[in-house]
Amino acid sequence: MRNLTRSQYHDLYYYLRLNRRVDEQLVNLYRQGKVVGGVYSSLGQEAISVGTAYALEPQDVISPLIRNVGAMMVRGFRPRDIFLQYMGRQDGPTGGRDANTHFGDLQRGVLAPISMLGETIPVMAGVALAGKMRGEKRVALAYVGDGATSTGPFHEGLNFAAVLKLPLLVIAENNGWAYSTPTEKQMAVPDIAERAPGYGIPAVRVDGNDVLRVYESTRAALERLRGGAGPVLLECKTMRMKGHAEHDDARYVPKEVFDKWRKKDPIVRFEKLLRDRRLMTVEEKTEIEGRIEREIREDVDFAESSLFPPPEGAARPVWESGAEGA
Amino acid sequence: MTTTRAARPPERTRGPDPARLERMLYYLKVTRESESRLERVLYRQGKIVGGVYTGRGQEAIGVGSAIQLARGDVVFPSHRDFSSFVIHGVSLREIFCNWMGRAEGPTRGRENTLHIGSLKLGIIPIISPLGDTLPVACGVGLALKQRGRGNVVLVHFGEGTTSRGDVHEAMNLAAVMKLPVVFICNNNAYAYSTPTEKQFAVRDLSARGPAYGMPGATVDGNDVLAVYAAAQKSIARARKGEGPSFLECKTFRMTGHSAHDAAEYVPAELFKRWEKKDPIPRLEKFLLSRRLIVAKRIRELERSIQQEINEAVAYAEASPLPEGRTAVEGVYCGEQCWWLKD
């Protein structure tokens, strides 16, 4: 396990805070009626996106969920990409053709999210297989939620990857709720990790609100994967601190569950760790937060002044390969 | 032949009594002999419509489990569980008629093989994409649970099926809803030509049980008494409302996937090794050594089985093929919906 440098600790903090601030901005824009479609928040789950993606190498490929904006930014997307996309503007990654986080970039090793989340696993098993056949040290990292683990494709993809010993790392983000379904109605085992012995693969359980533990567990799993020993299931326990999306007030979630998890906020915890271990001074913290605020302001302004796509171009990148916006 | 199954007390922890042991030997043999007749005689004579899929070598799984069911229970046999049909009261005449596409078969010549069922007898016909069977079994299990009479579902499938998404969805659902379903995996080592090491990365599929929060057990599927004991436990659990279980019965497919498949991809020594584990001589040996049966009685059983089969085959051969004009009957459920009434 390599030790993180001081500036890497700062990176982690930067991405956590950036993730949170982008999220908050999206909610503002949504309430102002400027977002096309819904807003799916990653509030409370930022440590999973950041801790896992930060552990990767450039050649690796991820398939983010709608709540993995943080992972997408670690892989090189900027807040402006996210704002433009959410607001349906022509300078956005899909040129205003798709909403929210439904975009990717193979250069950055990011596959666009698949809404039927279970389907991600067979697709990423395919990515891992391609890497293996080409002899690349490439790992495919797939994010799924607790709800997705009950779908057939999750099973088929993971079994396939286990049989072929593919370098597939499955990050199971157990956030307690699949829309309004609590985990006890989702599965009859306490942890998603219990599934792993059924496939003959190892599982690791980690506190998903502890960015360092997430990062370290991912590093350890990646080592195994690059050694060719086959897939790993990494379960990150967390809590979805909002409704399924902004339109959902989540009144089906008991209030005390939110209260309990609010005390485990991953950013507050990491701030405390950095302070206790003297890894970040007040000045450094102020500088990082100031930088984030400037970026957010600039990028929101940029997105708001960007145009909507001209309707006559709507059909163009649907069929043409390499067309702009595709 | 027809059997009447009496409802038994919900819990039964004793092993099979001598009379039942003899019935088990009978069912093993009637299955083996009927399938041999189908595969090695009638099919080769061109008298079968379509292919022949047998459970040669796997007979102990159906026998050891289905024989324990009571009135109101439901079984989903796979195409390799001939015995389940016979145990549940489908006659050999009906079975041979169906294989030969006759008008008097349960599907009246509209379907072949063992694609037959009866709601009255509690047999759901085989669903060819076997994975789809399991969610259906969960639905039946849910209905039985809601009726609250302590009835259970037995569902058979192969190890190839376990790689399917529907299996995962069904087993998860059954565990969450504590459905009275016993999942019986007939692990016969080959899914058509795919060996188990290319099918899954676990040694025993029973590891899947705890992965869903249900008990999992692996037994010697060629030992009818071992299957019986394991199924007894799972059935009792389901009757008590404690939920599903997963039972892996390890066995070997002693033929090709079907009569048209020479199975050249299976190493010959595997057949030789499993020949020695044939479930029928094993039960015979057990019964003889415990003096639970005499050799003469076994010969009698064999003779009467041959007579039964001869009679059923003769009946089927003499039975007419369906008339063309009836082909559209029974497609939609109306006056002619015999399969719901039968």
C-alpha cells in the first residue's frame, strides 16, 4: 500500500468538496427551473466516488452511476461539463441530447451510465475481457447500487467474470434504499458482500463514508485484479441523504435514519482527520475551498450563457460516427 | 399406473419405511426402463415426434424428492425428471402417447416430450428456457403461502440454468418473501456441452444458498436416500413457513444432451466412473444387504414394469394421431380448455 502524499490528501479533499458543491449548485439550478429533467444527488455518498476513482490508473475504465459525479470529475470531467449537460446546452458532452450524468468519454476511461443499472455488470465484464485479451493491465470498475444487485444481469455478468477471471471490480454502493425499497426488502442477507462466495470471488466490506478506507480497499482490490486473480466485490455502506431525486421528498425514510447518518458525513469526517493529523492547515483549506467556489461560479456562468442546441442538428449525431456532440 | 397420494403430517423426520423404499426402487426402475424404451427403441424406430431427453443416471433426484410431496404440493420437473410425473400420477399411457404425438396424450398431440402438466396433479409443465421456471415457481409458492395450508413447491433445474439472471431474481425473491420453495439443482456436470468449470467458479453450487440468505446443501444425487434426507429437511422447513432452501444434487448425465447428441465432448472415463455410481444398483444393494427386499421380489418388480411399459407402448402405438381440423382447439382458453380441467 503506497502512502498518500500531503498533496494527495488535499486532492481527496478537493474532490469531495467539489462533488458536494456541484451537487448543491445543481439543486439550486433545478429549483430555478434551469435543469432539463431531474437531479440525482450524491449527497452523503461522495467518499465512494472519490475514494474509488482516485485509486485508479489512467488506463482503467469506470462505469459511473447517476450518483458518481465525483468519480467522473476525478477522471477529468469539469463542473462545467456537468452543468452544461444537466441544463441541456449545446456545449455539453452530449450537445444537449441527453440529460444529467448520461455521458462518457473513452479517452478518460468513462462509460456513459446505463439506466438499467444491472446491465452495467455484463458490459463492464466485456470491457475487462477486452483488456485481458489485449494483454493490457486495465481494470474495469463498475458501480452498482443495492437495488441493482437483485437484477438478473448483475448475476449473469458477475458469474461470467468469475469464470473467466476477469479484472472487474464491482463497487456495490449500499445506500440503504433503492428508490423507496429498503435493503431488508431487497435481499435476505445483511450485506451485499454475502453474494460473493456464491460466485467464488472475494468480497470486502467497507465504511463508504470513510474516504481513506474506501481508497485503501480499492487499492488493495486493484492489486489483486492486476495480478489476474479475477473479480472482487467491494461493498461500501452508505446512506442516500436525499430522495431518489430532487422531486422525491423521501418521506418513506424514517427521520432518525437521516439523523444517524448525518453524523457520519464523509466530508466532515475527512476534515477532522486532516485537522487531527495536521495534514491540512486552515490556510490550505481556505485556498482549496476558494478555488472550488471560483470554478463553480465560472462554470455555472459559462453553462448559463451557453446556447441550447439548434433543433436542425438534432438527428445528426444519432447515426453518423464521429459527428460533433457524439 | 395411478397413485393416490395421501396428505401426511407436516413434519416427518424419520427415513422412508420399507414399503416406501420398495416404491422408490419401483420408481427408479420404471423411469430407467421407460426412458430406455423411448431413447433406445422407439426413437430409433422413428416413432417419436421430436427429440428424446432423458434423465439416465439422474433418476434418484426426482424419486428421492417428489415421493415426499403431499396433496396440494406442486412440482416443476425438468426434462430429466421423468419420475416426478409418474410419482404424481401421470400414467405411462399418457406419457408414451405424448412422446408419440397421439391424440390421447395430455397435450393431444400438440406438444411432445415431457412438456405436460396438470393443475389437478400439481405438475407444472416444463418451461424450455429453464431459468424462467424459477420465477414461476416463486409465484406458485407465493400463492400457496397465501392460502396458508402448508403446501410447498419443488422446482428442478440444471446447473447450466443457475447462470441465468431469472434464477438469481427468483432465489432472491424467494428468500426475501420466505416462500415455501425447494430449489433443486440437478447438477449433471454438463449443460449441453459446457462442463461445470466453464459454468461457474465455485466448487459447490450450494454456496449460492447462503448468498441469498437460505440454507444450501450439496448431496450425492446418485444416492436416493441422501436426496431423500436432504429434501425431507428442506420440505419440512418450507412447510413450517421458514422459507426456501437450495439443494444441489451432484450427478452425471449418462447420455448426450438428447438422443441426437453423441456427447463426444465428454471424456469416456467420466462415463465409466459414473457408471459405477448408478443409483439403481446402489439402492438394490442397500435393500438386499438390510434384508428389506429379496432378490425374487426385485425380479417380480422388473417383470411387472416391463409389462406395464409394453402395455402402455402398445396402447400409444394403436392410438390415433390428432385430426388436423382440431389443431386450433385448446389454443385459447374457452369451452375447449381441457388442460385447465384435466
